[in-house]
Amino acid sequence: MARRELGPATLAVSQAVTGALTEADSHLLVACSGGADSLALAFGALRATTTDRRQLTAMVVDHALQPGSAAVAERARDELCRLGIAEVVISRVTIDPGQGGLEAAARRARYAALEAEATTRQATIWLAHTLDDQAETVLLGLARGSGPRSLTGMAARSGRLVRPLLGLRRSVTERACTELGLNPWRDPHNVDRRFARVRARVAVLPTLEAELGPGIVEALARTAALARDDADLLDRLAAEADPGTDTLDCAALLALPAALRTRVLRRWLVRHGADEVTMAHLVAVDALVTDWRGQGPADLPTVRVTRQDGSVRAEVRGR
């Protein structure tokens, strides 16, 4: 695609991508579904890497969840090539919805494919989540009631994952594609109300805006930023308070504020092989420390926690 004067939306996307670049981003691997968000991101990445000679690869993940998914992937590649991106990779993945449902399984498979490609290329992974996606994530975390960390949303940079568009509304990426003459794909899953995120997008957030006034999306994103700062601080304090031992002394745990004690317990459980530690799991384990009445063990899906001689100990179940 020939260089042209940028429209306001395309300029906003380009500036967001350029502003997110660091020295670690010598090779950008852009995840692209063919939708408006990821096509706009791909354009911003192309412009940024052309300016300062970084490497760029676009990757399309075919989840094979719908008839014609291979054709959709090819269409995304065609749009990326129209933009002028020379290297486009299509990866077909296998989805196992056995744990956590279809949405979670697709996400796991997609991220695994992106991580493998990024490792091979020594690249950072660029994702096209927008301000709207952030608001939906915070709202869903609030609905689950799973604590402050679930309200922190998505980080702009986490490890090799980079999300440069978190400050832009979805409407901006859509206008950018219009300005560029692109034809983004509209995923039917994005309007399928079987998925909680879709219901949040098409029903809950519009209702909140109508009843409480405009600015709900921005307010939820601000909440994520504030909650992330608090949660990061508490996590650092919990890491300092965690002795790193196989057993934990109950008296030492009791001396900690509840917000730190439960975080130390979570770190300890994960270290001993616990998967998907929920608030209910933490409450049961915490009761062994704070409300000891001689009760039996706390059983998590993969770990059993018991109290003995003033300490809690964990063992992988089945051993």
C-alpha cells in the first residue's frame, strides 16, 4: 500500500504504537485476526518498523472453530499483504475445550502458538486489545468477585506481550481501517451471546452508559490502572513476606494483615502445584490458619492442605 497522508484515526493508532516501542522490540510479532483492531495495529506496526528498521512479522491464528476458517485466515493474510507486510504466518491450532470452556481453550491455544513463534524469532508479541476490551475485562472480573487482581485488567506490557492500543476506543480502529481502505473481517463470535464477554459488550455496558451516563468505559479502564498499582504493591510485599519454605508457620501468618496473608498463601499453593486457586480455595486454607478448630484438610483440585504442629503443609493429591 502506497504511503499516504494519515487520517486522524490512523494517526492515533500510529502514535500509540510508536509510543509503546522500547529497545526490547527489535522484532515485532503482530497477532492479527483480520478484524479492525488487529489490522489497524498491523498498519501502526508496519509504519513504526519502516521508520526505524525493526523487523516485523504478522501472525494469523486459525482456530478452526467455524466452517471456512481457513478462508478467513487467508483473507486476513491478503489484507496484511495489501498493507505491505512482507512476512505473514498462518498457524492452525487444535482446540481442547475440556477445561474452562471454548473461549478459554481458544485463548490458550492462540497464546501458545504466538509464544512459540515469538521464541523462534526472538520477538515481542503485539496484541490489539483496545480500551473497550479493557473495560469488558474489568467488568467481567468484577462480576466474578475474585478480588482486586481480577480488576486490574490487561497490562500495556507484560513480559513479551505488548498492548499499545489500550488507550484507544474500538471506534478509532474501525475508522482507521476505513481511512486505509481496508475490509476487516467481522467475527460472528463477537456477537454470539453465548459468551459472557459478548453479553458484557452488547448488553451490560450499553445499559450502564444509558442509566449512569457516558464515560463508563473510560471509568472502568481507570479503575484497572488504579487497581493494578495497588495489586502490584501488595504482590511485592507478599513476595517479601513469603519465606519460600515447604511449610508455613501459622503464627507468622497470623501476624500478617489479611491482604498479605492470603497472597502469601496463594504464592505458596501455586508453588506446590495448585491450579486455578479461587477465592473459595483461599478461604478454606486461610481458615486452617485463622480459625483452627481441629478441622480436617482443605482439598483443592490438585493439592491437599493440612495443619500439623502449628504449620500448614501441602501435598499434591494422589501421591
